[in-house]
Amino acid sequence: MGASQSGPVHMFQDLAYKTGFSIEQIKNLHNRFIYLTQAEDTLRREHLENVSDLALNPIRRQIIEAFFDKRNMGEKEKGCLQEIGFEEFVTVLSFFRPPKPHTADEEMKNIKKEKLRFLFNMHDTDNDGIITLDEYRRVVEELLSSYEIMGAETAKAITDAAMLEVASVTVGQMGPDEFYEGITFEQFMQILKDVEIETKMNIHFWNLDTRTVQCGK
Amino acid sequence: MIQELTSRLKLNFPAQIIPRYSCFRRGSMFILVLGLLVGSLMPLGGASGSPGSGTGQDECKKNNGDEKNGNKTTKKSFPVLSLNYENVRLPFEISLWVLLASLMKLGFHLMPRLSSIVPESCLLIVVGLLVGGLIKLVGKAPPVLESNIFFFYLLPPIILDAGYFLPIRQFTENLGTILMFAVVGTLWNAFFVGGLLYGVCQLEGTNLAGVNLLSCLLFGSVISAVDPVAVLAVFEEIHINELLHILVFGESLLNDAVTVVLYHLFEEFTNAGTITVTDGFLGIVCFLVVSLGGIVVGAIYGILAAFTSRFTSHTRVIEPLFIFVYSYMAYLSAEVFHLSGIMALIACGAVMRPYVEANISHKSHTTIKYFLKMWSSVSDTLIFIFLGVSTVAGPHEWNWIFVVATLVFCLVARVLGVIGLTFVINKFRIVKLTSKDQFIIAYGGLRGAIAFSLVYLLNPKHFPMRNMFLTAIITVIFFTVFVQGMTIRPLVDLLAVKKKQETKRSINEEIHTQFLDHLLTGIEDICGHYGHHHWKDKLNRFNKKYVKKCLIAGERSKEPQLIAFYHKMEMKQAIELVESGGGSKLPSAMPSTVSMQNIQPKKPPQDRALPQLSKAREEEIRKILRTNLQRTRQRLRSYNRHTLIADPFEDGLDEILIKRKKMKELEKKMNNYLTVPAPPADSPSVARARLASDPQAWGLKSVTEIPTIKVELVSPQNPESVKVVDEFSKKGSQPKGSEEEGGLTMRVPSSEKQRKDKTPDEEPQPRFMRCLSDPGPAAEDEDEDEPFLP
């Protein structure tokens, strides 16, 4: 890798600065990226679908979509990418980085908001800024999809109950003429404020399984 | 004895009959009971087993007049009334003690000011001291807390209660931290205290030279263990946040293994005389065996209990019995092999709970919960009272230096241990432990009756300074319980430590917790990182695939957690509503009028069939429905959107599922056309009417009908009488209101307008299906508290 050593390192440092990972973690993630894409430059959906463990996950489709969602890349535009590079890969994963110790309260709130935004984007598939009843129902159906029973009916019931609850909590009184269209991001934040997302939505990045990495083909 | 009793009563009576003040009355009741107790305990004293030899003869004389040994000579008149106390003495005394304990507990809560300052455990110890003092005053030796009674009868209920209701999620999330505190912390405490005490004993001028190193280490190991009973008693009252609670409590449970091993280790060494390295190594092996063995024993019994509960559907009454007996057997079996009985109990309770709860009826669940709470409460009270009594009774040997040194070293060791361990632990935790947390953890390290009983078990021959140990331990216990127990509450308030949040678990949170689990597992898989979530997911899958099928009866084995949660919520809601008088007041805090009619998809479904209703008619219908709905005083709350079976206590989930399927088939058979009110006569009976909830589905079917729903009243007495005429499905926004209520009669609007003015009583035809919460539109005209129309 001789002379091109400085290139990636420089890129790594940029990424480390931007996303908050350490250089070591970025290197590990890079190795993993190469493994996933089988030494190609960009990651496509098929690569992610090849991860065997993911096949058993009920919400794998949404997880995979999240990697290709432009909104998660910090861009203002909406839509999906077809393939992503290493930078986008790390950007998406940075949503799951545990907050550094001794983080100020203000920054914790920001981190929480970002993580909740990521979750919200995962639910809001049509990019309109609102989680409607259908979208929510799809979420519940996918969660229950690994069980063979009951299917649509109970999912409907649960979704309705959940939406009702959100509406009751956030909007309160509603006349019979008003219509509640869906969950906005503020309401989403409100109902999940007790879940402590900033501490729960994290994984440790120092234990990557790099034994499967093959350098060069 | 009778005379003494009565004299005691006479003594007590004049002191407090001042009828004006109720607390005096209460006080008198207690003193009366105290007197009774003391009086009856006097013959018992501290001596063991005085065989009531007088019993037999009285009996004989009563029953067999022709006994050989008996009365040949004289013919006594038939004894109408005779006294035979010896026969019932033991059960009588036990009952009296239990009664005393419960009355004390009752009394403390009647005096709210006192119970908010002083924790219950302190008060109980004081009562014990008083009782012990009274007994001693009379001249008898008060009973001491026998270690057997403590370990076999008083301790298991408390531990089972704790283990069965252990919050598994928080426990496993913090398991590493808890284990560190329990194992490393206790070891550190034991050696620190033991070693330093030995050093003190070696000092000149303390005349403690007789205490050898091993005895000191043994003493250290016993006194360093945080006591679950004391911790529970104090922490229950201060409502501290869940993290700290589970840390201190988990530590107190898990350090039992360490204590057991160290105790036996040092006891053996004292007998043996010499220690080698092999012994040290064996000690470590022994620790692993004790703790893991205890857990395995507990898990085996837990699985057995779960398996048994699968078949109890026909004998619901004895379900709780299985739970209790299996758990107790787990404890005793572990004790047979000198394994950690506490860990066995915890493992048994935690393992069997998810499966048992899916199998047993709701009533059994309530029974188990209340029995466990009751037993543990009584045990807890008795333990503290006996501690007080034993203090008065026990042989004491007061040695200022030793006792003070013990106390100081215990406190210092605890603080140092916590700080040191937290420093290491915080490197691995996401949620770091702040110094406030550390302070509470250190301060919450209370010692209790387990330490006392363990020292009591020591053989005086091998441990000549046992009495001194007893005194020291009692002092430490008193100090921790009184000083630390009393001051922890104001300290918690002062330091503004986070308290427990009393929020109800909402379904949104549940959905997202599950979602997060899967999401994090997925991300871990993508990163190739086999972490915490990955293994948890694997365990869950294994559980779902194999274990649940074996241990859970019937259909419930396939029920996903989310659905189980949802059903539980519905049940709870229904029960709450019934208990609150059936609809006069909402139990929930949010009087919102949001209902399903308000929740509309942003874009109406594209493929609507042509509306066969004219616009005007649609408007009319909508208005009628809206006004009808507005008249009902209550909107169905979140989990009540579907009308519920009147009897939520019935556990025929299978029937529910079958009937639901029937409903679906019924729905499919519907004709989609607008009709004049359909004949209400023939209707299949369905227990649970599930009305179409889905605006989406309506769009796909081109249905424009307003069928009639004729539903019989649901009353708690006959849930089977619920009938549903027609399932309806209507596209668009119209049935949104009706689907929510589910009980309205939908007729063609013209007739509807007239009907709504009449009270339902005049119309036998449209009878309303009642949700438990829903009084129906006409309820306002009638009595408020009558949700169920006759």
C-alpha cells in the first residue's frame, strides 16, 4: 500500500474529526467496509443483504434502507442513493457512537435529538416529515413479521392504539372535526423522551470481528 | 400463669384508657398484645423444649374414664371447661409473634409522621428491644433468633419475592457492574476489615491477643456482606431511581455466594490449622462451584415449575402452590450441597417467571403476587423484631476498641471499595456512575440479620471470642440500620438524586424498545461485531424456537412479546375501568377527546369506489354520528378501542383467537351494498366484536353500506350474550366514529334521526354493545353510575 498510505490516513483523520470516531475505529470500520463490498469502492444494497446474520432480522429492510437514505448523510435533500462510499457508511454508523464521557448536557440533548431523528427517518419512508398511520403500521407489522400468527389484524390494533396514545399525549383535546395526520418529529421526541435514547442506542465499536477480513484478493 | 396474665392486663389497663384520643386507643391495643405475648412467652423462656408432660393426663382423664392409670378410685364430674395450654403452645406462640409483628406494622403506618422520618426497620428493632426488655424484666430469658429458623423459614420468602419480581432487563444490562461489586467488592471488604482488625488485635494493651488471623478474616468476611433484607427495607421507602436500586440490591443478592464460600473456607481452615496454596486455589474453585451450582439448581427447578404450570389449566387453584413449593425446594436442595441457596432462589424465580406467567390464570398471578408480598413482609418484620430481642438476650462481651475499630474499618472499606471499583467499572460502562451515585452505593451498604445469624452459628469451642463478635456485629448492624437508614432519605433529597419515575409503560415505548433491539442487533451484524445485542438476540431466538414451545401451553407459546404486552395493557385498562365504578371517572390522566375518527391518513386511498351515497346524505350521516359520539361521556381510550369481553378475568385466550377468526370470516362474507336496515334476527354470536378499524381497508373494498349493528348488552354476568349482527366496513371517513364506539345502531339516516332522540329503553331493537368503559349515548339521561343497561 506504499505511497498511497498517506491518502487514506488523511481521509481517516478527516472522518475521525467529522464523526467523532477514533482513528483506530475508523481503520477497523474501513476493513469491515472492504470486507462487505468485497474490495469494491462503493457499497450497494446487495452487499448488505449478503450479511447472513441480518437475514433473520425482522426489520432488515428498514435498516438497509437507512444506509442509503440521503437524510442521514446530513444533506438537506431527500431521496435514496443507490450506492454509498465509505464516508457515508461511517456517517450512518456514527449515529450509534456512544457519547463521550463528560459530555455537557446541551450536547447530550443534541446527540439525543440526532439519534431520534435517525429513528424518525427510518419510520418516515415517504420523506414527508410525518409518520402516518400506514407507515407506523408497517413498522409494527415488520416487528411482528417473524412470528407466524395473527398478521395484519393485531398489528392494526396495536398501531391504532399507539397512534391514539401519541395523539392524546401530544395534542390533547381534539374536536371531532379535526384530523390528526401523523406524528411529527417534535411529537416523536416527546413520546420517546423517557426512553433515554442517548444511552440505549449505542454499540461498542472496539470489538470488531476482523478475523474475516481479507486483505487484497 | 393465668394470674400473672391477668395481673399484667390489670397493669396495662389503667394506663391508657383515655377514650378521647384514638392514638391512645391504638397504643393500648399494642400494649395489650404485648402483654399477652409476654405473658404467654414466659413459660417458654429461653430454654428449649419443655415437654408438656401434663398434656397427656388431662386428655386421658377427659376422654377415657376407664384408663388403667387413670381414675379408678374417684369418679370426677365431667369437666366442662379445662385448660390445656401445653398442647398448643408452640403454634400459639408462633402465631402470637406473627400477630405482634403485623400489628406493629399496622401501627407504624397509622402514624404517618413517624414513618416518614424513621424507616420501618428501625422502629421494628426498637420494638424488639422493648419486648426483649420486657421479657427479661420478668426474669425469663428472651428467645434468640435461631439460625435455623432464620435461614429456613424467615429468609426464603424475602428472597423469593425479590427474585420473582426482579427486573430482568436492568439486571442483565448492569450485570457486569453488579458482579464486580458483589464479588470483588466483598472480597476487598473482607480482607481489608479482617486484616486490619488482626492488626489492631496484635496491638499492645488491647488484651485481644487471643484472636488469631483466621478468626479475624472470618469475622471480616461475615460482616462485609451487604444484606438484602436491610437494603430492601430501606430502599423500598426512598424510591430511588432504578439503576441505583438494582445495583445495590443486585450486589446484596449476589454476594451471598462469596460470603458462603469465605465462611466455610475460614471455618474449615480454623479446624484444619494450616493453609496451603492448594487450599487457596480450591477456595476459588469452590466459589465457582457454589455460585454456578446454585444457579444451575435454581434453573432446573425453575424449568420444572414452568413445565408443570403448562398442565395446570384444569386445576387453577393449586397453581400458586407449585410456584412456592418448587422455589422452596430449590432453596433447600441448594442448601443440602452447601451451595448458595439465595442464588438458587433468584435463578429459580427469574427463570420460571416468563413461562409461568404465560400459563397461569390471572387470579393465580394475583395470588402469587400477594402471597409473596405478604410472606416477605411478615418475615421482614419478624427478623427485625427478633434482632432487637436477640440484642437484649444474647451474651455480650463489650470491648471498646474492637467494636469501634470494626465500625470504622467497615465504613472505610466500603467507601474505598466503591470508589476504586467505580473507577475501573466506568471504563466499560456507557452510562457512567457519577460521584453522587457512588455515594449512594457506598451509603446503601447496610448490614443485617444474615451477618448476625452467621456469627451465631459459630462454634464457641473454635471461636472463643464469639460473644465479642456478636456484640460487634450487632453494633455495626444497629449503626448501619439506624444511622444510615434514617439519614439516607434526607440525603437523597439533599443531593437531588434521581428518583424512580412512576410512569406507566406506554405502548409506543414498548414498540420502540423492541425496534431498538432489532436495530442495534442489525447494526452489530453489519459491523461484524458480536456484542451484547447479538448474543441477546440469539438467546431470544433460541428461546422462541425451542424453549417456549415446551414450557408454555397452547397458543400462547407463539405469542410475540409485543402482542402479549398489548393484551396485558388491555386487560389492565379494563380492570381499572371496572374497579373505578365502570365509567364515572377515567383512570388515566389525560382527558382527551381524541379518537380514531381523528386519525386520518394524509392522503385518502386512491382507489375508492364510486360513492353510492349522495354528498348531502353523507354529510347528514356524518353529523349524526358526530353528535352521537359527542354525547357519550367517554371516549374509548387507547387500549379500549375494541370492545372487550365483559369478563376480563377469563383466561380463554384460545377462545378469543378462535372467535376472532370467526369474525374475520364474517367480515369477508359481507355484502357490499347499501341496504335498508338488515334484519337483526340472525346473528352469529361472537365474544369479541372487532370492528373494522382501518380506513385503508375500506378504501379497497367498495363498500358503502351502513349495516345495522344489533348487539346485546354486555354485562359482567353473562359475557356470552354478546352478539354482533353485522360487521360493517365503510370506506371514507364516515364510519370512523361508529367503528370506535361499535355500539351504535346504524340505520339509514332518516330513521336514525328520530331514533336518537328516544332513550334506548323504548327500543328493544337497537341494543348497544357495551364496552366496559362506555356507558352509551343515553347514559347521560340516566344515572351516571349505571353503565350497563339492564
